[in-house]
Amino acid sequence: MPQTGLHAARGDDGPRARVTVVSRGGDAAGDGAYTEGQRRRRLSSIVAASSGNLVEWFDFYIYAFCAIYFAPAFFPRSDPTGQLLNTAGVFAAGFIMRPLGGWMFGRIADRHGRRNALVLSVLSMCVGSLVIAFMPTYAAIGPMAPVVLLLARLLQGLSVGGEYGTAATYMSEVALRGRRGFFSSFQYVTLIGGQLSASLVVVILQQLLSEGELRAWGWRVPFVIGAITALGALVMRLRLSETVTAADRNREEAGSFAAIWNHHRSAFLTVLGFTAGGSLIFYTFTIYMQKFLVNSTGMTIRTSSAVMTGCLFIFMCAQPVLGALSDRIGRRASMIVFGALGTFCTIPLLEALHGVTSPWAAFALIAAALVMISFYTSVSAILKAELFPAEVRAVGVGFSYALANALFGGTAEYAALTLKAIGRENWFYYYVTGMMALVLVISLGMAPRARYLGHDS
């Protein structure tokens, strides 16, 4: 059985240190102890992977936060709701590529190493951001403008589809045993940090530029920032240590979906169910909520952006706290709490938000919802990684997550706006609640301990 630990190519603390992990239990020192060098290198790898993850999600989410400004530039012949529906449709289209990205990058990660997949992922995101930053509008090239926008989003969807599974796998494998929930929660710390950074950049631009300037050219600035920072993330990822052994990469079933379906079908379906409900409620209270505050409660764009920025900060800070809690109470208990709260609190929260008039009241309600969701997001990476062995972990996590995320998370905003357009906005509340009930049922039937990565949860 391979040993977990850090083995340097040129001395134990050398610059070319490589990490190998146990895929079926066990730990470097057996009792969970690490040398100072091992601990330092693992923490450094987590920071590097997290930083790249933040950049990826900043690039992906800046589209949603800027859509309200650039929608008329690409879809000019519509009313405001119609323009938002069109941009939401392109946003959802990016999710169509996620399953392909989850499978493709997951296979690369399982067969050729996590680092290679992470490097290719951030490179693809950089290209997509550059295209959007400098592309001409409908006034310049006509119908080709939304087509090019769609293609750029498809590339970004491919990238972020591969990012989640590979980053979740990498961070769970490199995390310190006994604290895997805490360290793996930093995947969502940086994911939310990407959202928060995107929101913050928009808020700053709103203070510096007029609304006319934002609609004319200001919306391009965040995409330029995203492309530049992606290049920095690329450099950091090139220096990452590898976490999967050559033996696992060379297994015949490595990166094989057939192996997952034949031998790990239950794990695959479990991740599908968790992600369906988790992604739907996540996007409801993050991406869609800014437009909800504008369209349904009548707040200004600037006010809704400020509210969401504050809420995302609370959301980000909650991740390591609840991740550490999962190390004590177990991932299953965290998911049961999430499923129960989501089932019984979603409709009251959305109904209350619909009638809110005070920005502070909106902030309190949304922040409460995001803390509730944190019981899921804080354990999402480690929970899913613990269900698969190393040779199919990246593709198992990535593809199942991306598939459910595309079907339920990516369509959340579009479904909500469509139901609002036909006067049935409250139907969306029941839809989210129903999916949360599914999460609760799956959580109650889940085994209380992890099968892979060791039993420290």
C-alpha cells in the first residue's frame, strides 16, 4: 500500500517536493502526525491551489455581476427582463459544458496528474475572459456578437467544469488528516472569494464610473482583471506538488467512467443528488439574488450590489468554521442539518425577501440563508472526494458534480426569471424546497463514515 507523505526529489524540503496520498485509508505517520516540513508543504500547496481556484471563479462569476450592464450591448431588441433572460440563458449555456469539462479534466487528473489538469483549467479560463473583454458589441458586428459571447462562455464553462472536481480532489488529498474538513472548506472560501471579489470590483467601478460609462465600456474592466490574474494563477499552479501516485495513474480503470458506473454507482448518484439540491439553492441565494433584489423588491442596482457584497463576505467566513465543525460531528451530520434547514426555511426566507424594503433586513435574511447553505458548501469538496478511490476520484467527483450543477445550478436563474415573467414566481420557491427535501432524504440514508481517504470524519 502506498504511503502518504511528502517525498522531495532533491531533499525532504527541496523545491521539487511531491505529495503522494493514500487512497484507501491510512496516513503518513499512521497516527496522523506530520513533520514540520510535511505540514509546511501541504499548507503551501493548499494556498497555491486555493489562489488559482479564486481566480477561476472570479472570471466565471464576473459575467453574472456585469450582465445587468452589458445585456443591452448584445441583446438590444428586448425589454429589461428580456435582456436579462437572454444573458441568463448564455450563463446557463456555460453550464452545459461543465459535464464535458468535469469528465475531460477529471480524466486528465486521474491519468496524468492533478497538477496538469489544474494548469489547463486556469489557462482555458484566461482565454475565455480575454475574448469577452475585447469582443465587439451587437452594434459593431450584429448577430455575431451574442454568438461570440456564447462561445466564450462555453469555453469558460468547460474550464470551470474541470476546475471543481480536480480542485476538490487535490485539496482533499493534500489536507492534513483530522482537519480535512477545515482545509477542504477553503475550496469554497476561494470559490465564494471569487464571487466576492467580482462583486467588490463592480461596487468599486460603480463608485468611480457613471452608469452610462459602465454600460458603454466599464463592464469590460473586470474581464481584463480576470485574465491578468489568471496568468498569475497559472504560474502558481505550475509549481504545485502532485498528489496522486504513478501506480494509481497507471491503473487500467484510472479516469474511467465505466469503472465508476460499474463499481461506484452509489457514490456517483449520491453526489448527483447532493449537488442538484446544493447547487440550486447556492445559485438562488448568490447569483440570482442580486437580480431578485432589483426586479422583485425594487432596490437599485448599487444597493443590491452592496447588500450582496456584505452577504458574500459572511458566507466566505462561515466556510472554515463549519468545515472544522464537520471534523468533529462528521460530514453526514452537516448534510442532515443542511437538508433539514433547507427544507423548512427556504420558502419563509424567500417570501420574507420578496416583501422586504430595508437593505439591512435584506442583508440579514440573505446572510442567514447563506450560513444555512454553508453546512453544505463547507464539506462539499471533502464529502464527495471521500466517496471515490484515487484512480477515479477526480473524474468521479468532477463529472457527477458538473452534470447536476448544469441541470439544476446553471438553470436556477433562468427558471426563476421565467416563472416571474409568467407571474408564478412563488413556484420557484417550492421547486428549491423540493430539491432540498431530496438532499435530506439522501443524507439520512448515507453511511456515517467515509470509505476512502481514511476515517477521520
